[in-house]
Amino acid sequence: MKYFYLIFATLMLLMISHNGVAQTKSATKPVSYAYKSGDMSVKGMGIDKNTARSNASEQCFKKRMDMFEKQRGQLPDEDQALMIIDSCVNI
């Protein structure tokens, strides 16, 4: 039983010290992701590369939908919208 208390106390101290030594998140600079194609360019910002890329994809989709509506005077049908989504997700 004496060993149980010793092991238990050691584990508790390790758990407490681990949280105290763990690296805290420091304030990092925002990351940018730029994409340029023949007809447009977008730039996304975020806390990491994935977030920045996701923001750039959303901006791409909005721009392409606006361009489509401006040129044709109507919203795209489902197949055309899926092609626009694919083109913006795969940037």
C-alpha cells in the first residue's frame, strides 16, 4: 500500500508539473494565402495556413458567383455552381 501512495503522488506531481511547463499560445502574426488565376486574384488571412486558404476559397466563390451573375444576368444552375465550388476549393 505504501508503494501505491508513492506512485499515486508521483503521478499527481507529474500531471501538475506538466500543465505548468506546457507552452502557452503566444500571439502569432496572421498568415496570408494568395491565389491568382487568369481572371481574378484573392487573398485570404487567418491564424494558420488552413484558415487563410479557407478564407481565400470563400472569397473566390463569392467573386466567381458575382462574375457569373454580372455576365449572364442570372444565378448558375446546380451543375454550374458545383463547378464553381470545385474550382475554388482546389486552389
